[in-house]
Amino acid sequence: MGDKERNKIIRFALLLASFLCLLLFVFLTFFAWQNFFSQKPKEWKEWKESDVSYMLPEKKNILFLSSYDTSSPLFSSELEGMESIINQSNIHLDTINMDFQHFGHDKDIEAIYTFVQTRLENREKPYDGVLVGDDRALEFVLEKQGELFPDIPIIFFSINNQELAKNAAKNPKFSGYYSPSYLKDTLSLATSLQMGADTIMVLYDNTYWGNQAKEEFFSLQRSFSSYRFAGLNFSQMKKEDFLEAIEKLDEKSIVLYISTTLDEDGNYYPGNQAMKMVLSRANVPVYSYVMLDNVKGFLAGRAPDIKQMAKDASLLMLDVLSGKKDVEKIAEEEDSPGKLTVDNRVLSAYHLSKAR
């Protein structure tokens, strides 16, 4: 056989192999497409529960107290995580959204207390346990536990303040998880990206969340001693004055967003609106204390896995209700799934590089 014939055979074999691969690809694509459009809603993956199956022998009732309102994406993640465990565990779950971001005054707290008390009094069957999400809700339950939940286990999660979690766990009916913010990691990344900056500017307000995170921010000043730490308090400024101040920030400033939901006039802004309001006026990169999937435009920040935190807390509650664990013997633990996230589109827009 000559070289020409041999080359023809090789070319034909390669062409045939390419055709067969293309045919296989088309077949697999068609099969996947057909399978996707033939699945009924009950078969969709997003409706599937957690792989963890934990069926209690008797039906139990749990109350979840969230710091957020029902429209918050954080609450949605909390609920999704809990339901993935609880919906297949012979548990009935009730929720109360206390919305401390908008209702944090003393009169508001008393109104929330009265509402919870009325809910408890009107129930035919008492709750068997309470799940608590976020710091402010935990503070509320610690203060009112003797009057509202004196004899049932209380599991907390997504608590940024470790001391608060430790103090809560001293109560024999409390246990759960704290989750540090890792703000230091965000600032370390920011200073490595913006080498020419000399100031770290925080944007905050006088809400519970804003003040708590602001204190954490300024506590890190010693770790970044070559930078000037400063802040703009939205609650002490008119909206337009605040936004004009943001516009004037230049590349000498590393800007960290915490919360801008309450202005000087007492006007409240939904979280998403507040973030977009800042991002639409800033001429420099803005980092976020917490990165949320539904708000784009921040350069970087830690994205906590709230859903996983809620799952872990739900499993711990089931361990307690089933008798596998005694809440009085469980110490608080760190549980902070999540990651430091960088938006490469924003990184590129400001001509920054992680390689630096």
C-alpha cells in the first residue's frame, strides 16, 4: 500500500471518527433537551429535599424567629435551608419575621414581644423548639426567653458576634452556631488590589446592623495601621448630601459598604435599593461587608452560605428533639460556610488585577 492510499485511509478514519463524535453529541444533546422538557414540576431538581433524611417518630412544632423581613434574600436563604431538612422530618415550621432593620426602637420591640406572646397564647399546642437567625433576634430571645420560651430548646445560627453566642450558650436551653464575618480578609484583599489608597472609608447607618458592623470595622484599624480609617454615616446626612460625598471619593479611598438603609430624615430604604443607590453614584470600586447574589456591582466581599447555616441549625434541633443530644451539654460552635467572592467584571472595569 502506497503512502497516498495510507493517507487517504487515515483521513477517512479521522473524518468518520469526527462524524461519529458529532452524531453522539447531537444525540446526547437531544436526549438531555427532551428529558428537561418532559419532567413534571414535582420531578424538578430544585424541588428535591436534602439528601439527609431525619424522620422523627412524633410530630413536632418549631418556631423560627428571623431578624429580617419576608422580602429579604437572607430570609429566603434561611427558610430554604431549614425547609430542605424539616419538610421530610415530621416537623411543622412556623415563622415570625421581626424586621429589626426597620423596627428597632423600644416601642417596636415591645410591639414585637406582644405579637409573639399573643401567637403563643393562641396556639392549641405549644412549640417544641425555637430556631433563631441572626444577632438581633438572638438578643431579643435572650431578653424575653423567661417569659416566652422558658422550657424549650433554642438553637441559634448566623451569629456574627462570638461573645453574644458564648453568653447565650451559658443558658442551659440555648446552643447553636456563630459565624464570623471575616471582614479582615475583605480588607486585606482590597488593600492588595488598590495599592495607591491611603484611606479605608466605611458606609454605614445607625441601624442595629450598621452600628454592629461599623464597630467591627474600626476594631481592625491596628491591623491596617498604614491606612486612615474613616466613615460616612447615612443616618447623619441628607440623602443627596450623602450621595454627593460618595461621588467625590477617589482612588485614594478603599470604600466598604455596610448598610445605608436609614437616612437623617428617618426614611428607610429596602436593602437592595440602598445598595444600588450607592453603586450607581460611586466612581471607585466598592467592597461589601456581605456579598449577595441578587445585587451586582460590588468588587468583592464575603458571600456567606446562609442556606447551609440554616441546614446545620435544623439538624442540630432535630438531634435535640429526637433525644440524640442534650441541649444543655452542647457548646456553641463556629459554623461559617461561605467564601470571599470577587466580581471579575468589576475588577476589569477598574483595571485591577488579583495578581498584584
